[in-house]
Amino acid sequence: MLAACVAAFWAIPRPFRMGFLALASFGYLLSLEPVGVVVLAGWALLFYLLAPKAAAEGSAWRWVTPGLILAILGYLAYFKYAPPLVAAASGEAAPHDLVIPLGISYFTFKLIHYAIETGRGNIKDRSPQTFCCYIFLFPIFTAGPIERLDHFIANREQSVSIQSLAQGTTRIFQGLIKKLVIGDMVLANGFGDLTTWQVGHDSAVTTPAVWLYVTTVYLTTYMDFSAYSDIAIGASRLFGLRIMENFNWPILAPNISDFWKRWHMSLVNWCMAYIYMPALGLRRNPYIAAYATFIVIAFWHAASWNWIVWGLYNATGLIVFQTWLRYRKRRGWKFFDRPLGRCAAVATTFLFVTCGYPFVMGNDSVYTSCRVLAKMLFLSPPA
């Protein structure tokens, strides 16, 4: 399907290409989940028609942007957050008949971006074919990256090139190798038959075995997610679209601040623009802004205590690092700028990120995750 779609895209006249890709994407997604995609089409139409009112009609329409944002967040919360929260409050299992719409977190954040930037007057190209292609583009629909419309518009090629086709194909193969070879064949074999609950509660599982398990899960997750991003970016490149990057070797980051400039970059950049900066402007407190940002990142993944603890852990680590950085500069310490110091910094960052991973690598309780972390720190949790 991809090859035929690419061939047809470049064969038709230039003015019709975005519309064709939008229709092809919509048709493909419709075959996967008809009801959810039709509902999304309704949301897209609503945002497309109403969001410009905030910029064009003045104060009388100032409620449009916050109204649209609250509405789409309510839709997201109904499917993704309300069921587990209600289940946790009632002590019963979450309902299994409520199907989460395909790609709901990604298109929600794209629509919010569109509403805010259109309300600010920053979106100039409002052609329906460009907007629909941006919303429904099938390579990035289910697993991102969370593309920005201004970036999408500014990074389109008008004619086919051998270089673009070669780059796109190479990127797809890189993703397949990451996923099928490194992720599934090499790293996944390190799991054995262990589960997170066994790792936390089975006294026979030693600290080295816990480290091997947690590190392997972390690296496998990274390989899987970055592989999907590679495939999505590569497939989009075949259509002459340069989609935002999502990963830049975060496992080699020398500090936690740099790590979050390399990991899931499209989500972090979105949260920096629409959570961190507004919170910083409102409260003038970088600590509050950092915690607010990571709580949103945590909730974007799942509404659970595990993810909230993980968010607080990373926000605290970032704040501690910034404090340490200021102290180091006052002291004039240069060790971490040298090769040996940088290697130590990369290893420390890797260990810090890995120690936070017990909270997000399964559906176990916070208590079980804390037991796993205790074992990693050479502590002996009670039986």
C-alpha cells in the first residue's frame, strides 16, 4: 500500500497532492477504526471552523480557544483517564468494553496546538487539504511524532527526489532493524520468564538479575519506540515531508536535562511550549513549572499512580541537576567537561533514568515498583 500511495502521490498534479494524501490516510484509518475516525473527523471540522474565530473576530470570540481545548481534553479524559480513576475509587476493575480511539493522545495534542497557534494568528496556510493531511497523516497517526503544523508546512518538498526516497527507505529499514533484530531478537531475550511482580517479590531474584531485567526492559522500550518513530519519519519522507525528530540517542545523554532534549522530543517540546512556559510566566517559579510539565507528561501516558511517581521522580531529578549545575559553575569545576568526566556523567544519567523505570514498565502497583527499586539499590525489602 505504501509504495502504491507514494507512486500515486508524485504522479498527480502538485495542487492535488495534499488532498490525495489526506484522503488516502483517512481511508486507511477508516478501515482500522470506522467509528473513532469518523468522530475525529467531526472534531477536526469543529477545530478547523472555530479556531480561526479567536484570531479574526476579537474579544467576542475569546472563549473559542479555551472552549475547544477543554472539550477535546474532556473527550480524551472520558476514554483514557476516567475509567481507571473510577475503577481505583470504587475498587473494581476498569471496564473492558470501552475501546480507546486510535491515536487519541496524539491527535488531541495536535488539535490543541492548532487551536492555540491559530488563535495567536501564527498559522497562515489554512487550506483544508493541508489541515486534513496534517491531522490524518497515516504514518504518524498512531505513534507520533507529535508534529507541529507550522513545521509540517515549512518542511514540504514540491517535487520528488532520489535523495528523499533513499533517505525515507533507509530510515524505514533502520526502524525495522531496531525493532525486529535489536529489540525482539536480542534485547527481548533478556527478559526470560520474569515478570515485574516476581522481580519485586521473589527473594530468589538477585540484585544483578533485577538490574539486568530493568535495564533490558528500558532499552527494549527505547528501541521499540524509536523504531516506530524511524518508520513513521521514513514513510513520511517518501512523500517529501520532513517530520519532526523524536529521539536523538538519549541513552548517551550526559545529564538529565539533556536526556529530556533527546527523548520523545516532540512531546517534550509540546509540553515546554504549552505547559512549562505558561506555568513559568504565571508563577515565575521554575520548580512549579517543571513539576507541572512532568505531571502532564505522566498523565499523557496513563492516569496511574505509577506514572505520577515517575513524573515526580524525573522533575525532582531535573531540579536537583540544575541546582548542582549552578553550584558546579560557582566552584569552577571542569571535571565533567573532560572526556573521563563526560563518560561518568553519561553513566550516571543512564543509571538515574533506569532507576525510575520500575514505575512504568508494567501495570503493577507502586508498592511492587518500590520493591524492585529497593532491590536495585541493594536494599532488602520485607517479604
